[in-house]
Amino acid sequence: MGMTTAEKIFAAHLVDEPFAGTKVLKIDVVMCHEITTPIAIADLMARGKDRVFDTTKIKAVIDHVTPSKDTKTATQAKMLRDWARRHEIKDFFDIGANGVCHALFPEKGFIRPGNTVIMGDSHTCTHGAFGAFAAGVGTTDLEVGILKGVCAFREPKSIRINLNGTLPKGVYAKDAILLVIGHLGVNGATDRVIEFGGSVVADMTMESRMTLCNMAIEAGGTSGICMPDQVTVDYLWPFISDSFASKEEALASYSAWCSDPDAHYEQVIDLDLSDLTPLCTYGYKPDQVKSVTEMAGAPIDQVYLGSCTNGRLEDLRVAAAILKGNKLAPNVRGILSPATPQVYKDAAAEGLIEIFMEAGFCVTNPTCGACLGMSNGVLAEGEVCASTTNRNFMGRMGKGGMVHLLSPATAAASAIEGKLADPRKYL
Amino acid sequence: MKSFGGPALFLDRSDINTDEIIPAKYLTEITKEDLKPYLLEDLKLPGFDPKSEKTTGAGVVVTRANFGCGSSREHAPWVFEVNGINAVIAQSFARIFRQNMFNCGMAAIELSAEQIDQLFSFADVADAAIEIDIEKGSLTVSGGGRNEAMQFDISPFDQALVLAGGWVDYADKKY
């Protein structure tokens, strides 16, 4: 019987199986940010165990509220910063170099096919785009990860989702993942890995695959996973060219992590996307999905472009192409938060930032900020945001506020019209 | 062995998320105790009041499916812990929340939909309380002059975490 990617990664990283069904894995990358890590640091200090298992396998960034907005957030940032310096963690990203963790760390080439990755952040599943097993964990799992480099999991079964056909014009990875979440439901993949395949995924850039895997958790999934292929190798090449004689050799090596043709899946779902239209959420759960055609005209107060879901360069390109020569409708405000400094620089060099500013957008520094209602674009009670983020829980972006999750293209079209709008007429 | 349970708080909805358990704006607190006043602050349910004695005096939460979905914040178990709630009983949990509970030495007990319905038959009983025996995998619900016993499955690993007082102590000894 063949194995899935997740099964191969579990087998290769197994440290212990203390009880049937529980597997303790060696962790290749432990990621830290300033919201969930400081309490782990404080606990380690209180236990007299202020140590790290490996200074090169721990990556840290201040990203959720940055620059700090008050004394409390400044204290959290300081705790992470002091800890990173104390332990000489080389890959620590502070103001000026910091960005949204799940956009920044892939950009730095930290994730490789076959890796195990944990972080005290539920959207860690993003990194599965590289053919890795990447799971969000709580502070205690993170703490043990920092101290020992291990983490315990119930071995997840895999659900294979084949995205077949080709994406029509105006339809993107975000629409595809909203379709999948609508199909699975918010707990349809609990304790499961969602493995994405099919012609649509094969044609996708790494950025799009990250958008896809990013929202696996919104269906309850432990990790999203895409098979490593030529696209993966091309993306990683600047970081791996010293390790392999050629791209062919890298591809051959990474392909070993791909699921075997006779691997067993708990469920295989085939979805043909050739007739898919732009989608958005309408309620307070990410599986409450409708077509934008149906929702067109729904009122909005704010448009937000950014986050670990859709704050990358290709997202900004798509939105800017629609916004070019247009203005924000007078009833809405627009906020763009490029996900990383590199995205910001590249967008500026391509003239995209100018397009957003000419349209009337406020361009903020890279941060998670408004996505989780912590800073830089929090909603007032009763306000509605058309947002490229990942979670639409009641009050997520601010107490009493509502969020429609949608693609950067739909966000841009909605900004122009001042209400939810179909992007296809602008393309 | 620590005892689990106490006066029961019934939250009759599926998919209660971690933003409802503890809103993100309080994630800037850096001690667990500081979270105490904000328990379930944004949860909107008919008849539910986060500040009522029923809520603040609870020792165990009974709820429906997919409890604790959303963010990985361990602040969700912590806000229960500092309010004296050390067990949540649900039809199902989101994975990260469930693991966080056991990692903290707290209990996340899964029961069938029928058993959860039986527990909810106590929802309007003023003195409804639940006592949980983790080692035996059994619980007793009582109130209004009646009581009922139930069995539940708990994985041996989760049981070991509870007995060890959490994952840090367990892992530190073993790995």
C-alpha cells in the first residue's frame, strides 16, 4: 500500500509513539510571533528552563501588532526581541524587516518539502504549500517545540481534493478555497490533512498554493498540503542551489515526498472549477459561501487587502490591475497592507503602490493588524468590511463588525463600486 | 488526582469559536490571570450573560459540535482555567483547542450527540452539576433531584497528559 505525503513525513520524523495513535515528531521549523510566544518564554523562565533546542531551526517575527500600539504590545514585542537576542536566534525579524509570518518565512526560503513545521498560530497550515506538514499549535506545544524540538499529534488521515479543469478569468485561488470550505464545512477536515491536487493546483504559482493551504484550518484541517513539483523547485531555487547540482536533481529528491499513486485517502473529492464564478462569504462562518453575483450590491464600509491569505505580490497585481485609473467609491475607505517588506518594495517598483494611493487607499506597513481586529483598520460596531483575509467570525475585525471574505479582485471591484461587486467586468 | 467538574454552564450552539471565548483584543495580556474578566465576552446566545453568576460560578462547560474552532490561542483554555472551569464537554472539538486543553492538564471530553442531548436536559435545572472521573472515563450529571451516569472514551495519551499535569512536564521528563 502506498503512502500519502503526510504519512511519509510522519514516518520520517517519528521520535516516539507513547500510545497507539499518538505520534511524537521531530520538528524541523519552529516559528514564533509576539502574541503567543511571550507566555511560553515566561513559563520556560519560571521553570528555570530558558533554553532553545536549536538556534537555527527557530524563526521569530514581530508581526501581529507592529509597530507596537501601546505599552502592552510593546512589552510583548520586547519579550520576543530580548529572548531572540539572548539565544542568538539569527532569523529574527523586527521593525523594518518584519512582515506577516506566513508570507515572510516562505519568502526567506525557510520551508522545504518534507519538513515538519509548527507555530503558535492557526494559519501555519499555509506552509503545506511546499509539500510540508505544517500545523498551528497552542502556546504549550510551542513551548515544548522551543525546548525540545518535538510535538505530539494524532496521525491525521488525508482528504484528497482534486481541483480539476482550469480557473476561469476573474476566479482565483481564494475562490477555489472558499468553494472547498463551503463543500467540507467548518469542521469537515478536523484531525485531517487536506491534500490538494488536480490540474488547477498544478497550474498555480506558489503564492496561490499558499492561499489555498492557508485556509485549510477554516475547514478544521490540521495542515493543507500540495505536492512538491517544478513550481516548488523554481520558487526555492535561490535558497537550494548550493544543495543540488541541478533543478532536475532537486525535483527528483523532493518528488520522493509526493503521495504515492496507490496511497489511501479517507475521502477523495473531485471539483471541476472550469465554470466557477467569484465567491464570497455572507455570514459569520467561513463555510457560509455564495457567489459574488448573488451578493452583488451588499453594503460595505471598508475594503481591506492584505494578510497571510492574500497580501502577496500577485494579489496586489490583480487588485491594482482593476483599480488602475479608478477611485474608491466615496462611501468606503480602502486599506492595503502588503504582507512583507519585499512585497512592499516590489509593488512600489512595479508602480502598484502608486495605483493604490491614486485610487485613495491608505497603504500601511506589513502587519497582521486588522485581520484579527488588533490594529490598523479595526471596524466600528455595525460596520462591514470586504476583506481578503481568512476569518469572518462575528467581531473578528472589531466588536460588532462583519467581514465578507473574498479575493483581491473582488475586493478591488467592490472598492470602486462601494458595495460588493463582481470583478469580471473590469478584466 | 485532581478532580474535574462542578456547576455546569450550558452553551447551546455548535461552532463556538475562540474569538467568542476570548476576543483577540485581550491577547495583549501576558499573564493568564489578567484574562479573567473577559470570559466569553463576545458570545451572543439567547439568555446567556457572560457576567452572570451562572457563568462566573461554573466549573464545567457543556456545548455542541466543533467547540473552540478558529485561532490557536491557548488563551481560550486559560480564560476557563482562571475562572475555575477545568473541563469542557462537547460533541466534538476543533483539534488545536482540544490539544491545548489536555496540554494544560485540563479535560476536553467528547460525547455522542445523544449523550450531549441528555446533558442538555439539565440545562434549565438551577443546581445542575457534573463530576468527571478521568481515570475511569465516567461522569455523573446531577440536579433537580435526579442524576445520570455516562461513560466516555479518552485517549491514553490525553489521559497521561492530565495525570502528568500537562505536556511541558510530560515532555520534559521524556524527551
